[in-house]
Amino acid sequence: MRDVPRPSDRPAETPQAPGRTPHTAPPGPLRCPGAEDQPSEASAPPARRPARKADVALRVERCLPDGFLAEALRADARAGLSATPKVLPPKWFYDECGSELFEKITRLDEYYPTRAERSILRAAAGQIAAAARAETLVELGAGAADKTRLLLDAMAAEGTLASFVPVDVSEAALIEAARRVDGEYPGLAVTAVVSDFEEHLGLPSASGARLVAFLGGTIGNLLPGQRAAFLASLRSRLRPGDSFLLGTDLVKDPAVLVAAYDDAAGVTAAFNKNILSVLNAALGADFDPDAFEHVALWDARQEWIEMRLRSLQDQIVTVPAIDLVVPFAEGEEMRTEVSAKFRSAGVAAELAAAGFSMTEWWTDDRGRFGLSLSVPA
Ligand SMILES: C[S@@+](CC[C@H](N)C(=O)[O-])C[C@H]1O[C@@H](n2cnc3c(N)ncnc32)[C@H](O)[C@@H]1O
């Protein structure tokens, strides 16, 4: 790792666009009922790593104008709850509780993607770091940034690593994750960027090669048109010398896929219903999560998993913040997530259509998950 000044000692790497404001006030640890009964890898005491630098404040930047996310949630709720069929975008799962529940999902027996992607990173991180030779690792939708340590370690061993920029819409989880990394990697400049990556990618503009990682199969939560727009937007902001590391879950036996999104312990069901609690808290809605059941199904034509919430009864929900009264019929289903599954040729084609050239493709030993490295074509 290069010996760099701490973020607090040097000028911001990114010019401050309107609404992009630096802060240094990380919150305390997350709490979510039902999400803490297993030890988290991320929360385990770091082995081999030095203690946190207690005297250095973490740099936090907000890319979007004040109130942008709150208004976006209102707009999505207004449009989605008025649509037929009803739909809510998955990015709103991730309040503190939702982020904790997702971390719990990643440790479930049924949820293979995290383990599969981690095994690829264990094997390929050195190769990725050598190919990218990046000073900055930007991670979109970083979440707990747990697997990210494998990339950071490899980039440090390569001698190029100077800064880490995790980007996520879930502020509390992002800052908690960034604090951990900040404490574990002395000399690494960590800037947590609170943003919606579909609106603002949060890429630092400093010179030096950047490796942009988008892990966890999160790209599969975007619909095809959104994926194309996202990839084109990312490509337009990359420079020669930058690289893009993309994790994609692969098409496989539907029984394996459905189990990963409908676990026996009901953690994914709790995660799915949490979106109702988010609307209750943010918009004053009166959803009763117990009046809905979790549904996960495989759409073979689209090759995606769909998560839905099915109303268990005729009911009326009110959403005062957007002046909406929403009737649900018994059995009516509302889509809350798609999770597209990919084939290697499809990934290469989508990347090529956006102006990327895929240079490497890895899968885990059971061919469940794919990781691609691309460069601007
Ligand atoms: C499926 S989780 C993956 C987390 C982590 N990258 C992993 O591999 O385990 C998706 C993450 O992306 C974040 N996210 C989802 N939509 C987002 C958006 N539009 N902008 C920024 N972050 C987003 C969520 O808050 C969550 O932390």
C-alpha cells in the first residue's frame, strides 16, 4: 500500500458539486431485531489487522441534493402503489434493519452467491489487482464491504492501493462498513459516498487508475433497460486505465435459486417485508407486515427471480405523506425485487453494448457465480 496522507490532512479528491457535502459524523453500531443472532464475519474482531485509528474522522460525502432520496422514495411509492400490478424498487429495502437482514441472508446455507463470489475473489484477487493496477477501489452498493477486504489486500500487496470509496444508498450501513475498513487499513484514505448509483456514481476524479467493483449480483436487481443505462453511464465516466469488476449470479437449477430467496428460517421473508416498515417509517403508512406473505418465484422466460408480497386479505393501506389510499385484494401480489441471473455470453454482450471490453471471466468451482473484469473498449 502506498503511504498516503490521511483524508483529513489533504484536499478533497472530488470537486464539491452542489449537494455533495462532506461530513465526519459516523453513527454508532446498527441494531435490528432478529438480525443479530449469528456472529457476523464483518463484525468479528479483525485477525492480523491493527487497531482502529481512533483519532481520525472518516470522510463522508453526500452526492445528492438534500432531500433527494426522500423525494425519490415518495415518487417511487406514489407510482408503484398506483400501478397495476403494484411494484416497489428494491433499493428501498436497505434501511438499517434491511441492511442487517441482508447481511444475515448472506450467511444462510441456502444463499450461495456470497460464498461463491468470495471463493472467486480468494482465487482471483491477485490477478485482478495485477491487471487493474489501481490506486483507488470504488465499490458501488458496497453494503458491509466484507468480501472487499480480499480486493483491498490484493491491491495493497500489489503496491498500488491508496484509497477506498464505498458508495451506497444505505447511509448507516455504509458508514459502519467504511469505519471498519478505515480502522483496519492504516494509510488507506477511505471516503464513504452516500448516493444512489443510478443517479450519481460517486467516482472520485483524482488522477490515477480506478477499479470500480460492483459485487453481490446487485446489477441483477436492475431491469434490462436500467442495466443498460447504468452501464452506459458508468462507461461514460471511466477513463483509459480504469477497470470494472462485475459480480453476476448465473442461471442454474430453479430449485436452488428459489431456495436462495425463500430460506427455511424466513430471513428473506423478513427482509422482503421490511420494505413495508420502511414505507411506514418514512411515509407514515400503516402497512401491517403480518397481512402479507413473502413470495419468491423463478421466471424462466426472463431468467430472473422475482420477490413479491402477497396480500393475505382484502385491505386498505393509507400512505399519508403522499396522500394515497391503496386497496389490496386478497391474493394480490406486489413485486418488490427482480434478481436477474446471467450467462457469460449475455454479460459480455451487455458490457460490450455499453462500450466495455471483457478481459477476464471467472466462475466458482461449481459454476454458480460469475465475476468479470472489463476495461473501456
Ligand atoms: C445485494 S446488496 C450487496 C451488498 C454487497 N455488495 C455484497 O456483495 O454483499 C445491495 C447493496 O446495494 C445497495 N444499493 C441498492 N441499490 C442501490 C442504489 N440504487 N444506489 C446505491 N446503493 C444501492 C444496498 O443498499 C445494498 O447495500
